[in-house]
Amino acid sequence: MNVLELSAVHRIHGHGDTAVAAVRGIDLFVRPGELVAVMGPSGSGKSTVLNLAGGLDAPTRGEVRVEGRHLAQLSRTQLAELRRQRIGYVFQNFNLLPSLTAAENVALPLELDGMSPRRSRRLALAALAEVDLSGIGSRFPNQMSGGQQQRVAIARALVGERRLVLADEPTGALDSQTGEAVLELLRTRVDKGAAGLLVTHDSRHAGWADRVVFLRDGVVVDATSPLSRPESLLEPRA
């Protein structure tokens, strides 16, 4: 079963003369153990697709399913539970809480889901070790480098039994070497059975994916493997 399915999805912002179609009739799926990169010019709908996939936004028409569950049919409580338990988010700006340590940031979604502080901390430390950050659990974000903060954000996205990992330009604030390390971590987690959706503007980063989907003006214009990527689709129209 596909972990993520978008079927004939439209998302329109605004009404009447001011309406803007962010995505138009998109079909997209991601299987377990598969990393799919989404590329396209600025304004093509990449981030909208990611928000729809994670239930942070709702389609105007069409269906979004995660592990077979139609998101529009879930209550607000059920949707929040699904996001906490099964979906991990990695954002470009990290979104770490400055008043919490690395371990506390990673443990937060588990504790919000009712897990005991002792168990959530144990799992958080294990997740930090998985991203090669053993020993920094007691540090606050301002005591870590940008690369360390991003790896903490990845640990938070992967802790527990996350089946879908969504990454929005996760290397944008990092140097090239650290960015490659972050993508390797994402790739490793996907290889262990998660489904991954990566929004990126960089064809080198898309090279970590199994498939690349190209968007333009809210429409899928091509889907291919990284090795046969048509670079011309990434250039904005005149």
C-alpha cells in the first residue's frame, strides 16, 4: 500500500477574481522505502503539495490519503494524532524551541501524545544517536551549530514510528558538506521503510531520490529518475 496518495488534488486560494490556483489536478504517490523529490520554479506549488501531504492544508478538490486514511474524513483530533504519530516534518528553519534542550525538542511530540517523560527521553536520545548527535542532548539550540540544529530537527521528525517524512528545503541554511550529511540521514531513514517527500530546488539534492516530480504552475509536467532529469524544466519561463 502506498504511504501517501494525492488524487486529482486542487488547491485554490481566495475567491472570485482574486482566486489563485496553487495546484491543479495533481496525482502523486509515495511507496514505503521510496524518496520522491519535488522540483520546479518558485511559485510552482511545491510547498503547497508538502502542506497538503502532511494535513497542514486541505485540498479544494481531490483526495489526500496517508496510509489509506482519507485526511478530509478525519476529525481535527484524529488529524492531529496522525501528524504526531505517523508524519515527520523537516523544515528549512529547523523550528526548534529555544527554551528546550535537544533531547526535550525531540521528545516533545512523544510527550504531547501522552508518552511518559522517561520513555520519551530514552527514545529521544536514541534518535539523536541515530543522527550522530550522542552527548548533546542537554544543549540548547543556541549552543549548537546550524548543522547540529538541523540534525536535531531530523531526529524529532523521525522519532517514534513515523511512516511519512516530509522535508521542505531541509538543506537551504546549511553549507554543502553538512547539507549532504542531512540528505544521507533522510535517505537512510527511507531505506529502513519510511516514505519520504523532499521539496528542493537543487538537482544535486534530488539525486538522492528514487523519483523526481517536476511542477510548473501547479501542474505536474514530468516525472523521471534523477539520472535523466530534464534541467530545462527548472528554468522559469520568460
